Amino acid sequence: MSDVYVFEADGDQFICCKCALRENGDTVTPDQAAMVEHLLRHREAGHLVPEDALDELRAEAAELGRAGRTKD
């Protein structure tokens, strides 16, 4: 189960669809590491974000040499 829906868009952008942290609309990040940071803010707000989703984004970011928080 999850309170977020994230997908990869053209151009290596990631979209948090109908983001609950925004009053209206989606949140777009430029890469996996930035989406991990965004999803950790969801967790801080009490939203359910599966660990495996974070792990997958972290692994992709590491593979591409991008930094980001490794733990929440």
C-alpha cells in the first residue's frame, strides 16, 4: 500500500502524481535522487511510502552516480 503514485516521464523526470504535499497538481523532480528527497518529505508528513520504492530509486540514482539521502 502507498499514499503516493510516482512515475518516470520523458527526459528522465519523475512525477509525484496529484501530490498531497501540494495544494493542487503534481510534483516534478529532475532525477531519482530528487524524488527520494521528495518522498522522504511525504514520510515526514506521515504519508505511507513503501521502502522498496525508495530502495529502487536509490539504486537507480547510485547507478547513475547521483547523490541523495540514503536513510530517512
